[in-house]
Amino acid sequence: MTRELERVLRATFEDRTQPVPQQSDGLADVVIGRARGVRRRRALAGSASALVLVVLAGLGLVLGKMPFAAPEEKAPSGDNLPIPVIQGLDVAVPNPSDKSGPYLQAGDGTRVPLPKDQKIGDALRLPGGFLAITTKDENGTLAYYPTSGPAKEIANGKALAMALDPTGRQVAVTRAEGGGVRLDVYTLDGTVVSTDQFKDGDVLAGWSGDLVMFQNDIGVTAWNSIDRSRVDSPSEKLMRFLGTTVDWSTYVTYEDPEKTCTAKVFPLEAFRVGEKYCYGEIPATERMVSPEGEWVVARGMNGPDRPDELVRTHLTNDLISPGPGSMANLGIIDVQDWLWEDDDSLIYRTSEGWFRLDLYGSLIEPLPIPQGSSAYPVPRAFVG
């Protein structure tokens, strides 16, 4: 960071914080310090993009909220969604107002109908279509729905759950069976690749390379889809699986011992901890690693002594920065659902609707999903 850039930052924040001097002590130094630590794997279009994020995060610290962009036009009411809803946004519509039955809609406006008498469970957008679980009574069905052509049923049973592998060619499916959990790995045409049985209480969490990850009360179990071997995380660390990035790195949270840490681990080496980032000041209840591993977003209360305070969202890029961890309070409260659109963009829902946050330099953008609509964004499959 050049001295000229530091001067501009300091002047900007001194001017911005004049009305609230009690909150602005040392703020320029804090933001400049964070800016010095920012490193990214890929080049951005000049240093201005990096600066915008730092300034937005700093303003969030000062004002307690981020500026919202005004919608361009009034959103329609009910579930009569425009086509496309918003360019590039894939959505599920469980209860359309014309009673035509649930459907999935691709970002280009292509609609994929689902069985009329069933409810939408989990759904995932693939390059050529959708994976979706639909349920009727206690029974569920997993099928692949291409954007054109007939659907292909893959599995059915009770308490179905699914996770797509990092190549996008296989899907792990669990169901309740015989007082435990049955696991089957399928190709997308419904061919069984491997199968096994797990104990009641193991929950399908995702994939890490050739490993299917299960979560339970005391940690994570990695199951090898090739030789069916298993590796358990150390129970004293209480690991929670966060996800796998497109380079197949595996991230968890764990207790160490007074802080909650985000860490890259190596499951086949007894979950050995590699890089770790610990944040004692953020008692986050949930965290998400971005698809390329550049960001961690945390959602949690500001402190245990304020149980009635709304959930706040924090952001860090310390997965690619040296030095001690720090997380900027984005000032976004009442976050109820969230998902990654890509490594630069986070989509989230509050009581006021759905929004998109551009992490590299845009204002928060309201998404034109009508209030009261049953529609919601479908997560995208990120494969390596």
C-alpha cells in the first residue's frame, strides 16, 4: 500500500466519521492495517477493486450497516415470476400462484417442471440441469432434471439426502434404513457405484476428493468411496465440516480450546490441521468458505450476554492473508439463509427479502424475488 493511498484512506474515514467521533477513534489505522494484509490469488482490475471492499467494510464498522442499492422497478407480487427472474439466478418455486405445480427455473428463464403432487426438498444447479429431491408423505425421490429432455430417477426412500462429488459425475445419497443410515454412491444415470451402512446420527455433509464426509455429535467421519475405509476426526476437537473448495482443499471449524478456529485439514492424515485462523471475538454459529477458498463468512451473535440481538454477519479474507485473524463486521443483521453465487458474490435472505453482496466492490443489490413469494435461489455446484 502506497503512502498516497494511506493518505486518501485516512482522509476518507476522518471525513466520514466526523458525526460519530465516539466510534471513529483509530478507525483509519484499523482499516489501513487490514488493507495492508489483503492478498488475493488472482489479479484484480487495478488496486481500486481491493480498496472498495476495504472502504465498504470500514463504513459498516462505523455506521452499523451497508448501503443498499435501490431496486430499478417495483417487484411483481405473488409467484408470477418474471422470466428470467434475474439474469443468471437459478430458483426453485414450490408453490406457484397458478397452481401448475412446483418447478425449477434456470437463470435464462428455462422452466423445469417437477411432479405436481410432491414438495421440493434439496436442489442443486448443474451445468446441464438440476439435481432435486422431491417428497410425498414420508417418501422422497432424487432425480436429475436436464433443462431439456426427460428426467432420470436416481434413488428413492425415507429421509433422503444428497451431495455431489467434486467432479460433478457422482452423487452420494443417504436414506433411513434398518435403524441406521444407508449410503449409496450413484452416477447421474442411476448406476450404483458403491454402498455402505452408517449408524443412526451420522449426517451426510459433503465430499472431499474421493471421500464422503459425515457429521455427528463429536466430529467428522471421512469415508473412502474407493476402498470403503473410514477415518474419524479427533473427538476432543469437535470438528464441524465446512466444505471443500474447487482445488479440493477441506475446511472445518474446531475448538482450540477457548477459540473457535477455521482450518484447512487433511482427512486421510487423521484430520491433521494445516493453516488455521482463530477468532475469539466472533462467537459465530455458522461459517461458510467461498468456492475458491478466498473468503470466510461467519454468522453469529455479537456476544453471549446479548441473547436477543439479531444475528450479524462478518467477513474475512484471512484464508489468503498472513498474520493474526480479524473479521470485519459487515453490519448485515437478521440473516436467515445464505449461499455462494460464486467466489465474488454472496446471496442471502433477511426478513426484508433476498440480496446479493458483491465482495469486491459493489453495493448490496436487492434481488427481484417478490416479498411473500415461495421462490428461493438454488445453490450452484462448484466442481474442480
